Amino acid sequence: MTGELAFAEVQWGVPPVRIEYQWLCAHNTDAPLMVFLHEGLGSVSMWRDFPLRLCEALGCRGLVYSRPAYGQSTARADADRWRPDFMHRQAYEVLPALLQVLSVDVCSDKIWLFGHSDGGSIALLYAARFSNYLQGAIVLAPHIMVEDISVQSIAQARTAYLETDLRARLARHHANPDSAFWGWNDIWLHPEFRAWNVTDELGAITCPLLAVQGVNDEYGTLEQIRGIARKAPQCELVELADCGHSPHRDHSDRLIEAVSHFYRRQHKETNP
């Protein structure tokens, strides 16, 4: 069961930002809550039906939202340039503020995180600082460092945005596609961002962790998730053959099966 799209006013800068969000399976009032964190060009609508399918498979509730600059949330000002710490700010400032506004009690609501790409990195950063609030985290194709393959693919995306119908396609999901695209593209291609690396922060993650990546990911090598496991030994890895950067689109059934197995095992261990 999918709730109506709604908006929350979150105090993050001046003036406050408006964040679009949607509840899933809210009737499961006593079930754990899965919070979905979208990719670098994502939004609520770009997830399509995957979050609902996963919540129904797990029997949990869901919360999907569009970060500021994305979807129908407050657009990024033209003069606003993201800094290399933009994902840290989303993890440490925006997500906690949104949960508070939505009256999610992080101490009792049995929260899980499910993040893809940049959203996966944000989930890792949140888990590194607030592991005691989490039942677990699942990350798809997360970034823990900047690789040449990432920069090359993001540079190709810039060319596609300028020369193909990519802008028109993104406009189906973002009220201001320029806000979403250039915020993401400019910082990832900025020379200072090449030094971005969160590997040393991952050792602070103590909650259960599942990291999934396609073998054919065009935005990163498998070192992205293998590096997580070296720092957080409890992390379980799933490497999907014949899969690119978006496992939830390329192999949704296989992904739901893998996540369901992990989730139920963790839930059983914490609720014997």
C-alpha cells in the first residue's frame, strides 16, 4: 500500500527546504522502517515500484524521499555549488532532520537504510556515525572513493545531458532537472573531489551490513564494496553477474531474494 506524496519543511539553511516524501505499507505499524536513499540523479519517482515490492516482500514499512535539489523537493539555487562534503551533510544533517520532522523515533522505530549509489554512500556515512540507531543497512553500488571509471562515466553523462534527450528524460522525475544534474555532475568532476575517500570512516559501522554491486558496474569497480568488507568485517557482499550500476533495475528479483534472506536472518537474530 502506497501513501500519497507529501512534503515536509526541514530547517536546513535559510529559508527551510521542502522535501517530498512517501510512506509505504504504513499499515504495518509495528514493523521495522526501511528508509530509501536514492542515487545521484534519483528521486522518489525514479525508484518506480521497487521500494514497494521490497517492503511487501519483507513485511516492513517504507519511507522514500527526494533529497533537496531532486524530484519535487526544493531546487538547488543556480549559484549554489556543492562542496566535497555534500554526502556527509546529507547523512549528518538532512536525514536526521527529516526523520525528526516526520516524528520517526530513531531509538524505537527499528530503522533500516537502503541506499543506491550516492544514496549508498550516504547510508554508510549515517551508519558510521549512528550505528546504534540502525537495525541494519543495505547499500547498492555505493561509492567509498573516487575511481577513474567513475569520473569517466560521469563525464560521459555530462556530454549526454548537453547533446541528447537526457535532460528531457530527467524532467519526467525532477521539477528542475538542471538543479539535479549540475549539482551532482559539477561536484563529481571537480578536481578537489578526486581526493574524496570515506574508507577510514567505515570501521565505525557496527550494525549488520549488506553491500551489493553489479560486476559490470559502469560507475565503479568491485573494490568499492570489497573495501567496505575489509573495514567492517560483518559486511556481507553480493556481486551480481550481468549487472550494471542499478541492481534494482537490472535484476530486481534476484536482489529482492538476496535482501530478503539477509533481512530475515538479521531480524531473527535480534528477535529470537
